[in-house]
Amino acid sequence: MNLYKEGFFTQLETIHLHIDGTSKIIDLEQLLEGLGVQGFQSKTHKVLGFIAGPQRDKPEFKQTYSVDTTGFADESFDHFSTTLIKLSTRCILSSHPSPNSQF
């Protein structure tokens, strides 16, 4: 059952954070509970299978995939989570101030 509307985790001016996991889903659930107490909404996903896409063989993506995957042919994730982090306008402005910013 999906508790969130389509597109909920891909809102503009937000970050959606993925945490990959293997057999210790209970640790992930405890982490997500802690994030929930702080107001961050999360959902978990069970991984049913893995197929490497053709983009992994392209030279322009070599660096991306070298640091973003396990490096093994069988990535063997059992589950992963998605957490929505909403950014306030002030947060965005203060982390990337323009030369004319008063922040």
C-alpha cells in the first residue's frame, strides 16, 4: 500500500535521500524512525532484482558509477529507503549566497 501521492518524493526545492541496505533492515527502520521524529518522511522499498543499464559502460559515466555502486557485478541490495528533505528558501539562499545577498 502506498501512503504517498505520486511524485511526493520528487518535489521541487527538496532533496530525496536514498539509503541502500542489505540484511539489516531493522537498523534502517530505526534510523528512519529517528528521522521521522525530526519531521522527515520516509518510505522503504524491497529490491526484487538488479539489471545493470547500458549507461554504466559509457566513458562519461565511469566516474559516477565508480563511486556510486559497490563495484561488484552483483550489487545484492535487499532494500533501500527514500527520505524527503524539504529545503526552506532561507536555507537555499544561505548555502548558496549571491554577491548581493543579505544572508
